[in-house]
Amino acid sequence: MKKLFKIFAITLVGSLLFGACDKIEENEYVVFGGAAGTWYDGDGVADHSQRAFLEKYTGVRCTNCPKADDAIATAQAAYNGKLIAVAIHDSSVFTTPFVDSPDLRTDDGDAWSKALGVFSAGSYPAAIVSRTPATTGWDLFTPTSGIESRVDAIVNQPASIAIAVESKLEEGAVTIGVDLEFLQDVDGELTLTLLLMEDGIVATQVQPDGTRQTDYTHNHVLRDVITDLWGLDVEADGQTGTARFVQVKYDRYDEDWDLTKCHVVAFVSDKATKRVLNVAECEVQ
């Protein structure tokens, strides 16, 4: 489905500040997701952390998925904010919802699953960290183990791009601000992808022993890819020290989602290879 989102031109840009300026002039226009947006010079990013982005492809009928949930939660606690995870329900047989449970499937997640080879492999749960390539295809693995070695390979390296994201809910829309700062020279075209995920969703989940837990809590569930599937073009020269800023207004969320339990994730990718260079998240406030 083609999405619309709004981008606002800001004449007084303070990085990730909402309402701090005396005056904000809005030159509002609508662009299609994936089109090149309007970027502005930013003020830099204070936190230069390198983080890893873990996509877990999962399903409510997948017996090993709860084990993966536990392993990922343990890893996230150990990495103290440097590992950001999202749970994606595609259109496989493992994701068909049970009666009286919410449907956690998304078209966007399904498209990613098929593009990254998860759906065709047919083995769930499956994960990939920062869209790292393998000798052939992608470095897909079963995330009940093997998380730390893949995350270490990323977070122990200096970041080439620093990223920060902040969001604010007001008047029925989520305003999202993203700041980027180039810490090294980066060649090639880049994209910025924004997504919305929700915690605390209760839905029936098959357990490792084959029983069904009707009150299972699903966290970091993908709800929507806010931008186009492969992101919004980043307009920057890629030179060390360059700082850029963009603001997006998002109002196409479902009324059944609890925005007080939602997070926005922003990640920058190499446009050609799809590899994620860095990622950040924030609560919707």
C-alpha cells in the first residue's frame, strides 16, 4: 500500500526540539513515501553510540518463538540500549491469528520477509542483525542463540553516522524529528527508514511444549513502516562533520493501537546493499 506522510520545512531548527523555537513557519506539502524529502542543516548528535538493529520474524503459532523472545530480551538488557529489536509477523502459516486474538501481521513486514529470504526459507523464528549480508543472501539465523556474536561485531565498531530520534503526540498526529551527524566519510546513497512498533499486546501464543498461552505479551511488534518500505532518501554530502535534520508528521495509525505503548525506530541504510549503518528509537510521548 502506498503511504502518505507530511514533512514540514522549519526555518528555526533546533535539533529534535519541539516547541522550543519562538516561531515555526510551516511550508506544508505532501510527498509519497520513499520520495526525497526536505532536509535541513542540523546541530549534530550528542550520542555517538553505534547500535545494532535486530529484526525477528516470528509468529503466534511458532513453538520456538517464545524462546527467541527470552533470548532477545536478555541480550537487550545486557547491551543497555545498544540493541534495538522489532518483532515482525509476515504472512506465513505461523502468523495466522487465533480466534479472539489481534492480528499482528503487516503487509510491510511481509514484504521485508520475502525480500530478505525469510519467507522462502520457511524456518521460524528467524532474525537478521542490521541486515548483514552472508556469502550468499543474508545472515539469517535462529535467534534462540548466536545473538551476541553478531551484535558485538557491530556495536564494538566506531559509528560512521550518529542518529537521534524524538517524537511527540499532539492533536492526533505523531511528530517525529530525526538528526543525523556524519562521524566518518560515507560513500554511496543512504536512506532513512521510520517504523512504529508497539509493546504490551496480549495475544494467544503457542509455547515450546505445544500448549497455547492465551495471555502472552508480545513486545516491540511492528505496526507500520511510516516511510516507504526502503526508506526516505537522505540528502547529504556524506562528509565527516555534516549534520542533517528532518521532521515528519505521521497520522495514519490505526485507532486500535495504543500509542502510549508505541516506539518510533529510525535507521539509516546503504541504499544499494540495504545494510543498516545505525539505528535509534524513542517512545511516543
